Amino acid sequence: MTYCLGIKVKEGLVALADTRITAGTNTTVKKKMYVTQKDNYSLFIMTSGLRSVRDKAVHYFEELISEGVVYNKLYKAVNAFGEQIKRVAEEDRANLERSGFKFNLNTIVGGQLKDDAEHKLFLLYSEGNWVELDEGSPYVIIGNSGQGKAILNRVLNEYSTMKQALKAGFLSFDSTRVSNNDVDFPIDIVLYKKDSFSIIEHRYEKKDMEKISEIWADKLKQALDDIPEDWMDKPFEIIDKG
């Protein structure tokens, strides 16, 4: 399992991916973020699913780019990556399923290419089809999504700043991390400001974020204490009388 989050706000894109790979009882750290950029061309890919499928699909996609294939709009690059996933499926699905593995690779693709009017964010499924994130749905999670959605649903909208998005994104990851032992540090983030054609990458280790996690936990406890309690008086009066 994994945790990958992509957020689209008017200011730009924020993405976050954990790096934990679990295979049986073994855990390793591997990057789940692929970035490629050049003049008027900025694109990142994050994946959740079988690592072997991911690596093969990314390799095939990189090969297309190295051979000179150029995409002028992001959806065309998403289509191309989807074709590589289908190619891997044709080659490997039967053998994987015979071995008890489900062919699975969900992908988040974000960025902006030469002829895109603005930055874009897509969710690409294992079957090769996709949906584009719009103003009504400012974020998408692949992997372990259950615990991380609540804060994003409450605080994020299209007018959130990139800094607000990154704060909310980290807290979403942190909520997932404390509830699942297959999601953990280090985390990789990418930042993309609209029309900049420049993706910024950064990695955070656990020690870098421990203070923020502690602050958030303390604020949650304080918020719980600050919630009025008079609405609970009647049922508790019954308990006290009993």
C-alpha cells in the first residue's frame, strides 16, 4: 500500500508521496515520484500498485520521450502513459495473476505542457482510462486514502494557497501514517506554480516534521477540550442518577 496525494488550486499544484515499499515482512524506501521537465514542459507522475508494473510502464514512457516524442498538452501525455500501462498488462497480467497478484496501477499525473491554458491534474486507472480533476474536486488520493480525506474535505478549495495545500496535505499524510504501518517517511513533495514550467522537488525525513506532528496533535486535543459540553447534559444526568 502507499499514499500519494495530488492537489490542484488556482495558484498551482501540490503533490506528496510516501516512499515505503512493503513486500511481505520486508520494507524498503523507494521513490514513487517521476518528474520530467524542459522548456514549456513540466510533468510529474505518482503511482500506487505493483512496483514491477510501475517501473516497467515508466521505463517505456521514458523511452518514448528519449526517442523524441513531444506532447503539447498534458492529456496527450496521460494517454501515452495509459498506453504503456496497457502494454505492460498485455505482457505481464496473465503471469502475475497466475502467481496470485492482481494487476494494479493507479496513477496521478500533473503538470502543464506548452499548449495547456493552465496546470492540470489527472487520475489514471489501471485500465488506461482517466478523469481530470476540476474545481469541484481539488484533490485526489491513491493508495491508503481512508484516514486522510477528512481534513482535506474540510479545509481545501480551489482558492487555497499552495502553502495551505501543502500543510493540509502533510496533515492528511500524517493522519494516514499513524493509522497504517505501511505508510511512512520519508515523503517526497513536488510544487508547481501555474505557468512557471518549473517543478520543485523536496524530500522530508521524519525528523524534519516531528515538531509539526506534535503541534497538530496538541491542537486537536485542545480543540476537543474547547467544544461545548452542555448538549451532553441530559444523557449524562441519567447516568449520574443511576
